[in-house]
Amino acid sequence: MFPSNAPDWRAILSHPLTAAALLLLPIVFLLGPLPIDETRYLAVAWEMRQTGEFLVPHLNGATYAHKPPLLFWLINAGWLLTGVHAWTARAMTLLCSLASLLLMQRLTLRLTGSAATARASMWFLLGAIYFALFSNAIMFDVPLATCVLLALHGVLDLVQARTRRGVLLTGGAIGLGILVKGPVMLLDVAFVALAAPWWSGDRLAGRRARYFGAFALSILVGAIIGLAWAIPAALHGGEAYARAIFLNQTLDRIGGVKGTSAHGRPWWWYLAVFPLMLLPWPLAMRRGAVKLRELAAQVPWRFGMAWVAPTFVAFSLVGGKQPHYLLPMIPGVALLLAFALERDALRVRAGAFGLFLVLFGTATAALPWLAPRLPSLAFAAEVSPLWGCIIAAIGVALAFGHTRFAQPAGAAVAMVAVALVIKLAVIQGSGDRYDVGALATRIHDAQERGQPVVHLGWHHGVFEFAGRLTRPLPALDTLESFQAWAREHPDGYVVSFYRRFRFRAEPAHAQRFRGGEVSMWKASDALASGVDPASSHAGDEPDESDD
């Protein structure tokens, strides 16, 4: 018999890092930036590179106060190595997710002393659907989770009387987290640190004051790092920008009202959403021989509860809510699940989750037939039934396979594989709905020829990176303002993806965009034709808010 050169996929997928790299890496190169969030963040990073203004982020020529600059700096650093590509930004997030898995393993090992529990915590983190979906997204939440995990290592150092290292690690991670997403970083770390006398047993006996002093010093170090950027940026960006980064962004999210830009939702909203973010685990976990309350006095359990429970309550009380705000808490849930699994308080039984995947896959396969009958599913009309069949097959393997995946690795690999299939289905089913490259190139070419181009309605920077624009694309709010502009620039062009600005004239360029279409008209033609009175005010108009 000749030795087989075929790879041992079971061995490859048996480690969380290799499984993550294998299953998450393809999307880095296959999926283009999704409007409107990913395209907006790439636009900010591109404008940094184009203008050389790295202190104050800009979008479409105006200061951009919604996010601090660290992710944009990382993207630009990546571009120095790879050239300007969208996949570079996805790769940055993927590196952060891999770092989070390593930090998760080390944190669990330090708390439990068990290598098996540490590896299980990696599987629980990787397998949570929201972590898997965001691990290669051009977003801020996975990098923030990395900073949170790093800071909690520093908190452990402080508890273990490694004061100097603890202050530097905690403070440095807090500072980086502030530069990733702002002061919300403190909310993700503070409760664990403040509850240390409760979860650490007698480790702080006789030195609580010193511990809390060291943690306060860590916060000061983090604040200094954040302010080292924020103060010069505020002075350089102007009064409105300073007010936005120091006050408005945080206060708007804390006091968000439903329907506003702050994502206002009721207090109970996360109770419904968070279990879905943790799939497959709510469906795959069963009680073990030990009661959960018997873990209540154990350090790892208390650490995890101090991390998850008060943070969840705090985010629930905050007015502005988005699912990904809770992503940095998922490692805390992974710690709790791994420790409960080690102590036989919980067991993994993936059969119910497998049946759920069979139903979900069947529904996905039926989308081409359901979409024409349900307008809310019109976006999925072109999704191939093959993707649903693959998901259902994964579910069958989980529900009826010989091993039934008694340990978390199988369920985690299945969930990440489903996340990969979902994104591949988006790529195939959306076609060119998310790709504005052709139109963005036309905008770029017109600008380079000296022909002015405007957009009716705010465009969120959708075209800036795709077209590598070198100058802003002005946005006009009303039809009257466009009419005045068109009289002065009859040789210019107007672009819009808002239905209320659908002109009767034949567009110079038109294509599908998300749930509708985006068009480009010669200004003189649009002015002469007027707007189609049948145009709707709803349907393809994107969310005006920033996450």
C-alpha cells in the first residue's frame, strides 16, 4: 500500500486556530465590502491615505466623529504591505479574531489550570455564530473584544500582585480599546475588575486598597493613551468635532430613543437577541450530573459571571442597542460554558441544533420559490437552493451522525461552516447588488475630466473606496437644491439610490443596488425630465444611522 498524501481534515479541524483559519479565510478574499457600514469604513481609511490626514478621520471631506482612528490606522498599515485592497481590512479583523482565540485559551488556562477546558473555551468562542460572522467583517467589535481579553489578563495580574505588569497591560489594553471604539471599552472591563474581591477568593486579603489603586492607575494609563489622540484631534478638528468625540457620540448612544440614529430599543431587547448570537450553544447544551449552583463559589465561574451578568444589564439599560455591541461579552459566555462542561454541569448534545439546521437549510433551499410570494424575501430570490441543501446536510450529520458530536469541537466547526455557507450564499445570490465598482469608476472618471458630480441624498461614502475617488462627492438634500445646482452645471452628473429622486430621463448608468437600484443621470437631462411622480419614499433607502 502506498502512503496517502491526502490531508487529514479531521486532524486539521481538530484545533480551533486551524479550523478558524481554514473556514474564515476564504471570505476574506471572496466577499467584497458590504454597504453601507463596510464601504463607509473603507472610505474613511482611503481618505486618510489619500489626504495624509491621519489624526482626524474624514468621510467625504468632512470630519468623521463616529469612530476613533485605530482600525483605520491598522487598515492603512496593512495597505503599506499589500497595496490598497478591501481584503486587507478583512484580514486585519481575522487576525484580531485569531488573537482573541489565543487570549481566550490563555485566560481560561490561568483561571482553571486545565488545558482541556482552555481548548474548549476556544471552541465555544469560535462556534458562537455572531463571533464567526464578524471574525472577517470590516467592523470594530472583534478588535474591541481582543482589547477586552487583553485587559482582563492585566486584571488577573493585578489580583496576583503582579502590579507593574498588570497596570501596563490593563491600561494599555484599555487605551487601545478606547482608540478602537471609544469609552465603551471601560464598560466591558470595569465590572470584572470591581468585583475582584468577590470572585478572587482570599487573593486580595489585606491588599484591596492597593489593588483598587492599581486598577485606578490602569484606567488613568488608558485615559492618557486615548487622550493622547483625542486632545490633538479635537484641537485640529474644530469645536463641532471636539464636542462630538467627547460628548455627543457617547451620550447619543446612552440615551438613544427608538427610531433615532442612536439605535434606541426597549430594555428587554437583548434578552431576545443575545441567545441567537450564541447559537448553536443554546440549542446544543444539556444539563449534566452536577447542578450549576454547585459552581457558584468557584473562581472561574464567578469571574465569568462578573464579566457577563452586570455588563449585560448595563448594556440593556443603555438606550442605544445593536447586537454587535454585545460581541465582546461572548468570550465571557465561552468561559462559563467551558468551565461548566469541565465540571459536568453542562454537556454538549448537538442533536437539537442539527435538527434546527435541517429546518433552516430546508427553508433556505426554498427561498427561490418563497421570494416571489413574499415581498420581504425579494432580496433572496436568486439564492441557489444548493446552499440550503449544504446547511441541511451539516444538520443531518449533527443530528444523526454516529458520534453525535458530544464535544464542542464538532458543533463549533459545523456552526462556522454554516457561517461560511451563509456568506457564500450572499455572494452568489446578491450578484452585483453590493458591487458599485462600475458606477464608482464612472464617478471617478467624470471628476477627473472636470465634470462635477453630486448625489441626491446622503450616500454614506459608498462610492469613495470603490472608485478610489480623490475628491468629495457632494450630497444635496432636496430636489430644489439639485435643480439650482443643475442650472449652474448642466454638463455635470447626478447620482442617487433614493426612490424619491427617480428621474424620468434615461440614465447614463443604472444598476441594481441592495434592494433597489442606483442610477446616474446627466444633470441637464434630469433637470428637463423631472422626477417620476410614482417614485416611492421607501424600500431601497439605507439606514441613515452609524453603528
